[in-house]
Amino acid sequence: MKTTKLPVKPDAKSPAGAQIRYIMDGETGNMIHSTVPPGQVNKGCRLKTVSEFWHVLEGRGQIWRAREGREETVVLEAGVSIDIPVGTAFQYRCDGDQPLKFICISMPPWPGDSEAEPVKGIWKPTIG
């Protein structure tokens, strides 16, 4: 059994460009808190072996997802939850004047940054 607290400062950056704070990890998955600053457009990517669930805590943005011939763009705002199944291409951004903050759960546990394969998204990234 584990108990954790949200770190005050980010632990790292995701391959797409979000600031991340590690919350919990275990045999079946892990959980992070992600922050995307206002105006930031992250890089597009595709996950090779993990699926993710996201739950938006605050802020406003959009996520584009594409998989098996299906494509959609969804508004991300407080209370919205989405999934990113294995093999889904995605790109996301913060549209508001406040940071976009969400919880992300990876299943199985995140194996490392090489998990995220770069793809061309629908927006021009604002980060390198």
C-alpha cells in the first residue's frame, strides 16, 4: 500500500512537452499530474505499448486523437475524461489564459520516453 502527495515542483517533462509530477506507480500502472502552460501547443505522438486515461482538473484546451481511420478533436475542460488507447496518435494544447491541468493514468506502467513515437499533429507545436 502506498500514500503520496502531489509534488510542489514538476519532476520532469513529458515527451509531448507537458510539465509532469509523479503521483503513484505500481505493478499495473502509474499516475501523473500534467500541466500545460497557457498558449502552449505540445508535440504530436503515438504510444507504442501503453494506454492512458486522462481526467481534466482545470483549465481549457483541446486534444486531437486519430486511430484506425477515426479522427476527432475534443475540448478539454474541468470534468472531462478521455482515453488514449495503444497506437492512438494525439496532440494537445492549452487554449485558455490559465494552465491546463489533468491527471494521467498509464497502463501498464510508463516504460520511458522512447514509448512516445513522434507524429505530425494538426497544430504547429510551440515547443521544440
